[in-house]
Amino acid sequence: MARWFGNWSGDTRKAVEAFVDAADEVHQMPILVTYNIPDRDCGGDSAGGAASASSYRDWINALSRGIGGKKAIVVIEPDSLAQLGCFKTDERRNTRLDLLHYAVSQLRHNAPAADIYLDAGNAHWIAADVMAQRLHAADISDAKGFSLNVSNFYNTDRSLAYANAVNVELGKLFGYRKSVIIDTSRNGNGSIGQWCNPAGSKIGIRTGYVSNDVLLAWIKAPGNSDGACGIAPTIRAGVFSPELANRLIDGR
């Protein structure tokens, strides 16, 4: 299961070092999620992030150095490309793309053994051709691939179909295809069209490779709230709820 890092992580480099070192000691592959980009979640339930572009660059540099030469999987900034349209000016959109590009470059330089995935939202959000262009602008050409369905509920078949559509567009527009990592932590029953603590969700297939190009993984921690909504109207985003976890086991 992935570990998320953000402005709550304290000394980011030390926190990341401790996580990847612990995984290395037991011969496991650590999965990290960066979640600290400025204007995170466009002011939604998970709003926050670094105070400025400069502070984000410092933060991602520290995170990448914490991984160092160890093997790891890194998912970069869930929803950051899918939410690009919330910015009303080219300047702000370009700033976000520049920061994602910087994250990829720093991870590639400081953590050369890491597999890097830029986030591409989910199967029913952004048209495949538009997402392909956004991924390319954020420098996916220098990353392992893209992530899908992070913190969402769409079943794996739908996510794979969308991944293929994005790859078709990447191939057509830019001449390459990329691998994909899909969050299966809560997609066992698929989506009912609600994203915030919906009833009836169930945990999905545990982390593992389907092929060399497709990795299924628990990226969202099952039981962590999406926000004060749905079947958890009093539980803030990111807070673990035993009740939510139990319902995911039972699918209710």
C-alpha cells in the first residue's frame, strides 16, 4: 500500500529515507505518492499544498534525495493534470505544468532507480486526447508512465480501456506509449458515479503486476475518508475511519 507525502510529513527527506529504507530491509517495493503541489485539489476537500512554486521545488528536491539510489515507485500529484482546467489563466496552468516537469526531472536525477508515474485522473474525467497532451507537456516522456483511478472507484477494465485510449493518443501525437499503474484499493464493486465516500464500495485486487506495462496497486489507503461527505459526513479528507474500512471489506 502506498505512503502519501505532503506538507504534513515534517522533515520530508528523513521521512522518505525511513520509509524506503524500511521497505528495502524486508525486500519490498515502496510506493510513494507526492501530494503537495500548490493549489492542491483546486480548493476542494483536500485543499492545501506548498505555499509557492519555489517551496514546492525545494520540497520535491528533498523527497527525491530521500529516495536516493533505492528502488521505488512514485505517483506524482494525483488529480493535478485532470484539474488543470480550474486555472483561468495560461500563466497559472503553465506554472503547474512546469512544476510537474520539475518533479519528473528531479526524481529522474536524484532517484534514478525509481519508476515515476504522472497522474492522469480517472476513466471518466478528461478526454484521452486532451490528457495525452497534458501528460506530454508535463514531461511523461521521461517517466515510466501514468497513474489512473487514484482515490476513485472505476473498475479495472474501464481504467485499462482509458489507459489504452490515452496511449493511442500518445502514440499518434508524440510517437510513444507508456506503462500504467491503476489504484484498485476501492474499485471491487466499480463506480456508482459518486467520488466522495459512496456506499457500496469494496476493496479491489491487491498490489501486483498484470503485465510488464500494467501494475495494479492500493494507492489510496482503504478507510481513509475522501472528505466530510457521503457515508462519512463528519470525517475530514485523509482521516482514517474504521467504519469506512469495515464497509469496504463487506462492500456495503
